[in-house]
Amino acid sequence: MVIVLAWVAGLVTLWRREFQVSAPQRLAEMAQRLSPGATFFVVEQGGKQIGFASNTIDTASTGIDVIDYFVADLPLAGSARRASARSVVRLSRALALVGFDVQVESQDAPLRAGGHAEGDTAIVFAITTPGSAKADSQRIAVRGPVYLPTLVPLVVALGEKPKVGRSYALPTFNPTTMSQATMRLTIRAESLFTLVDSARFDDRSGVWVSALTDTVRAWRVEPDGAAGGFSGWVDGQGRVVQSTQPGGITLRRMAYEIAFENWRIARDREIATGAGSERGDILERTAIAANAALGRTKLTSLRARLSGADLQGFDLDGGRQQFHDSTLVVTRESEGELVPDWSLVNDLPAIRQRFKAELASEPLLQANDLRIMQLAIRIAGTDRDPRVLAQKINTWVHDSLKKEIVFSVPNALEVLRTRKGDCNEHTQLYTALARSIGIPTRIATGLAYVNGKFYYHAWPEVWLKGWVAVDPTFGQFPADAAHLRFIVGGLGRQVELLRLIGNLHIKVTDAK
């Protein structure tokens, strides 16, 4: 799910040199102003508490630890799913990255990413998931000091004095997807907040309530462009006052007893009474209403007007899609476009040279793993036509995987082991299988129409005569025209979809 990616995206930040004036001196000054302590947050959705979060800064003579924790019962597909994420980032006394350890726990597929910095030149890290014979590891070259997004509020507050209109450009690195991007942020507003500073237990209600409050000044930091980033209010000490997450989720700073103990009390009462609170399903909260009833498998073309969101940087134009003046036209591939203009027998060396990225094995997309390759060969049988192979893999994945929404970062080998998942898992396994036998394949993400609404969706595109959209989740070859592609690329780019949530509007003007 894209929500999980939002938790763990960008765990370390590479700060551009042009935004550092005498970097070592500034870092030393920031480190001296950094105070140890802990802040706690109520995790809410629709005004109801669904979880707890905290941020802790521990300082010692040898270094600094920044610890972030998030746990919530997330409403998804009619039930509450418990999920949590914990990151520990170790810094030197000069705020340079020493190492990090990130754990994401869910009932579906836990994940762990850890690593260390080699000075200012490289990051060495590994991702571990259940069922993997070994960790996916990599060494990434970097230039200059290394930071993390949990330090973004500190950079904003402890660097130059916060000022409305001031902008930041922070290249980021995400160890869970092993990808890099630039986080662009701007201070948009300044305001005063009244925060609960301490709490007392109320015998009448049986919960903790406010005892003392404090007034603090804070600045609203928002992401610019498609890359996304931190969104929320930060005080003068670099502590988060309030932040927003996808799916209508809000984190509000609060006294520990109200943030954690009240959530525990509410959960105990629900368990004792067998009751569950009515909460807004994340899938429904992130869906976009359609103004028309559309067909599904036979839909060959769709025209829609997109509004309400900044669409710059998205992959809306190209191939089956044409985008101009806010109007998107999607045309399902014709029969002639499914006839490949290359042969696996005669042209594979040239194809491998031309489509290196689209045939490569990646972390969590193990196209070169023996188990993936052996399965793909079994599915292929004696066929060698790229279209036939692409379609056979599409059918096998659709028929072999149980359709189940999961909270996890998709891992092709893990999907092969569990044989279940949502669109992300179907797409990840399909892409690994197709690449393993020489069919260029890339991942597309965006929105797909289901029962009156457009929902987040992922699907593969394979190269035949051009890029052809297929959908192993729905069992479509090619995919119908109700697939609106916004992103081409893996997990590192998919978090860009987060800025569409709550902003994008779609008006279908024609469909047939």
C-alpha cells in the first residue's frame, strides 16, 4: 500500500552543497542547540484516535540517536489492521549519519532496513524480509554530509531563522526502496498553537485529560513538486506540532498520557465489549469519485478532465495516453499494437542492450533469482513469442495469487512464497517473471476505475511494438482504458502519488 511507503520514504537526506554555507560550522552550531527529549503524538482519523506516535532525541558524548515510532489500527477493507514502524538513526555529535535501523511490522509482511555511512562518500545498507534467502544489499555513493527527514524540522528551525516563503531543496535517499529523489519544501505560514503540556486522570470519564497547556509559535512546512516530503507545523526548537499523512490521518502533539494511555484504554474497552469504532476506510478516503458509470473489461477509450492538483512531473503523456490542457485521453491498445516487432530468438541481445533498466533485477524485484527464472521458464513452456509469453505470465499471476489487500512493501520472492496480495504484489511478481525471460517490463501506477470510483492501482507495462499496459490483478490483457497512469517507475517514485490524495478531481467526459 502507498500508505506504508509514506511512513518509510526518505529515511536519510543528502543536503545539497549549495544550501550549506560553511557546512561543518553550521552543523556544529545546530548540534549545540539540539536538546534531548521526547515528544508524543495522537494519531487521528476523522477526529477519532487510531494510534500513537513518538519522537525521541537522545544525546551522549559520543553521538546522538533519533528514534521515531508509529503504531496504529488502520481501517482498511472493512477491518482494522495493526501496523507499526520504528526507526533508529545514529548520528555523530556533528549530526553526520553513522547508521540506521528501520523496522516495519504488520500482519502481512514485516520489513527491516539497516545500514551505515562510510564517511561522506557512501551509504551501505540492506533490506531483509521474511522468506528471503539473503538480504538485498547495496552500496550507494554520496557527496557531502548525510541527513534524514526526521531531522528536516530541526534543519528548518535550527538553521536560519524560520521565515514564511523560505524554501529548501533536500535530495533524499530511501533505503526501503533504494532510490534517491529531491525533497523540495517551503515555509508557507506562521501561527500560534495551544498545546497540552501535562495531563491528569479524570475518575468520572476514566481517561486522561488536559491539566496544563502551553502556547508555542510554529511554521507550516509543505512539500513542493512531485517528489513530496514532510508536511506539517514545526516550532522554534525543531519539534513537530502537527503533521498530516495520507488517508486523512493526522498526528497532533500531546501529553504522553493522552496520546498513549487513552488509546490503550479505548482499545481495552473495545476488546472487552466486542465493539469496534466506525472509522473511515483508508481505501475509500483515498478514492476519487467518478461522475459516470463505466464499463470494465470492454472499455476501449476514456476522456477525462483532471483538476485540483499540480500535475507537473507526472507521466500522463505517452503511449496509450495523451494529456493536453488538463484533458487526459486513454486508448486501449489495438490488436495490431500487440504484435511484437522483435523476436526472443533473434533479437534478445539487442533488446537487452536497449532496455537495460526494464530487464534489470532490483532490490525486492529479483528477476535474476533462480526461483523466479525457473517458474518463468515453466510458464513459458515451448513458446517464444513475446506477446504469448507476456499473456501467459499475466494469466498465471492472476490465477495463482489470492486477491487480498496487504500492508507491506512488495517483494517478488515473498509474493511467490505467500501467493497473495493486492495490485502491488501482482505487479511486482509479474515484472520479475517477465524480465527474467527477456521481456522488457516496467511498473505503472495511478488510478483505476472500480464500482463508481477511481482507486490507487499498480500494473505492469510490457514492450511489444510499444509499451502495452497489462493487468494481472484484474486479469486483463491489455488493460482497459479505465487505467489512468500517473507514474512510471518502482517504489521510489510511487510515493509521488501521495500529493494527489484529497486534491485531484476527475470528470469523465467520454467513455466507450
